[in-house]
Amino acid sequence: VAIVGGGVVGIGVGAMQLASLRPRGRLRAGGDGTVRGGAEAAWTAIAYGCQKGLWWAEGPLVLFWGLIVGPHLKKDGWGRWSLLPLTVVGWGFGLFFALNFITGLSDLAEMVGTVTVLLFPFWMMLFGWKLLRQPVSVPVAA
């Protein structure tokens, strides 16, 4: 559920921004100062809502996924060094989400978010590499 939710949120954010580009560009190019100002305000509202609203909600989904999947991976024999990036990324996204509620800590929230987003692809590549190196299990015929 968390992976699907994260995908829906991420794709939804990109789709909303992309869908609004052409109409906003036409309004800005063809209108007077008032229409251009309205188009720019609309774009600001869409971008801010997506980046600080929907995209921001991916953090708890990744944390939730990590909290559910982590113990199962540990039980299946994944080592500490394989699970460390998942732990850091999951709690980093959770911390990023929580820090954004505190007005005075926006710089710290952005730093945590940046570090977490940089580590996330590393975790995904490590996870995929480990999965590809595991032997294929053949289901037992009943």
C-alpha cells in the first residue's frame, strides 16, 4: 500500500505540474499584465501545493514501508549493512515530514530532505542488486 501510495503521490505531483504548464504559458504569453500576474500566481500556488503538500506526503509512506518491510528483510537474512540505508532513508523521510511542521526548522528540514533524497537511490540500487544476486526459489509442487 505504501509503495502504491508513494507512486500515486509522486506521479500525481508531476502530472499536476505538467498539466498546468501549457495553459499557464498561453495565459502568460497572450494576456495583459493582470492576466500574466494571475497566471504567475496560479503557477506559484500549484507548485507550492505540490511540493509542500502532496510530494511532502511521500515521506511517511516511505517510513511506513520501511517499518513494515525492514523486519521481514532482517528475518530473511539481510545483513545490518544492507538494512542500514533503509533505516536511514525511512527515518530521514519521517524526520523531514515532522520538521516541516515546525516553522523555525525549515532549513534543517531541507537539509534532512536533501540528504535523504540523495541516499534513497543508493538504497534502491543496493536493494535491487541484492535481490538479483539471490538464488531463484522454485515453488514446491503440491
